Amino acid sequence: MGGRAAPVGGLALVVILLIGMFLGVDTSQLLEGMDGGGQAAGDRPLSAEDEAAAEFVSVALKDTETVWTDIFRDELGRTYRPATLVLFSGATNSACGGATAQTGPFYCPVDGKVYLDTEFFATLSRQLGAGGDFAAAYVVAHEIAHHVQDELGILGEVNAVRARVSEAESNALSVRVELQADCLSGVWARHAAERLGTLEEGDIAEAMNAASRIGDDTLQRNAGQRPMPDSFTHGTSEQRQRWFAQGYKAGSISACDTFNARNL
């Protein structure tokens, strides 16, 4: 990846379309508004990194679908309904509002879709210091974990409570939601290793490093701020690492009950 950005046309355009068609990623936001030569009208041209991101996300998404389908069937006796992952470049709209590179990846429970900007992986590696394929896979797995929470009815219940409480209480509930998603990401990683054999040496270390780099306390310190726990919405670096590790060790949804945990 890297190098000079090049327009997507011909075979590259076909590749992106096929990725979306067969592997469950909505790539229409990448292609919308393109002229006949594959140039995005009024925007930067699609690059080799866009193509690589589309392919990588498709594979990671497929792994989450396989794993969560099995877990829902075996552990819960239920059918898992996969999420749609919308890959976009620059900005797009969601049922939860506008999505840009600045908002970061997020799950929208209104439309059941995950939104991810193609440049996020570069930001994760170059600016946040969390490089490696599995660091990126962890991010995808975390957002899909929010869809799992939605399927389980957890997000709806928590959001209803958050609408009635103070900002500090709402933030505290958000932390428990996010840490549970980290734990569920660990559950996914465990099953991906055992059932799919897709993990390599060093992958878990990459995920743990990514969890550390995006903790609220670390992000605030790196921004030159003093960490303010009442403003945390995702948890500290240590908490995020610990809950991911717990999910990976246990390999079960039942190990991820952050809402009844006394100590996060």
C-alpha cells in the first residue's frame, strides 16, 4: 500500500464491485459520483489503499459473520443476523447522522450498519501507533460487537436509560457498553483462532496494543489534556486491554457482563 493515489477504473473498479457483491461490504459510497474513468467527482481519486481496505474489511467481516453465526447457534440457540459494513471515503450519511473521517468507525443501531472510512487504518497505524493487520481486524470486530449487542437487545435498553440520566452517568454506561464490545471482540478472536485458524503469531499482541492506544486516558494525554474520568466514554487503556483479554481467554458471551461487574 501507499504511494501516489491513482484513479480506480477498469479492473480495479470491478474488483471493488465484486468485493461488495460477494463479501457483504457496502462499497457504493466509494463508487458514488464517479465519472467514467473511475475518478470521484469533486473528491480525491480512489487509491490503492482504498482497494486494499475494501478487500481487508471484506475478509474480516466474513470471519465475524462465520464466528457469530456459530456462537449464536451453539451458545444461545438463536440465529445471527449479520450487519452491513459501509466503507466510505471522506464523508457519507448514516441513519444516525453524518459520518466523516473525523468521527471514526461507529455502529448505527438505527440502520444496523457499521461505518468505516478507508483512511482510518492509516490513521490507526501512523498516528495512533497501532499497526498490523490484526489491529485493524480488532477495530472491525469491536464495531461488529456493537451489532451483536444490538441483536441481544443490550444497546436498546442501555440507550433508553442513558436518555434519562446525567451526562456523567450516561458516560459511565457508555464505558460499560464499549468494554463489553472489547470483550466480545476477544470472544471473536478466540473462536477465529480455534474454528478458522486465521490468527498468526503476534496477532493478539497487535490487538492488545491497539486497545491500549485508543483508551480514553491515553488519547487525552496524547492530546495534551489531563485525563478526566467523568468524560470517559470508552474506558482506560488498561480496562480495554483487560476486557479484550478476558473475552479471548473465556471465549464465551457470558464472560462479558460488564454491567454487573463491580470493578471495570
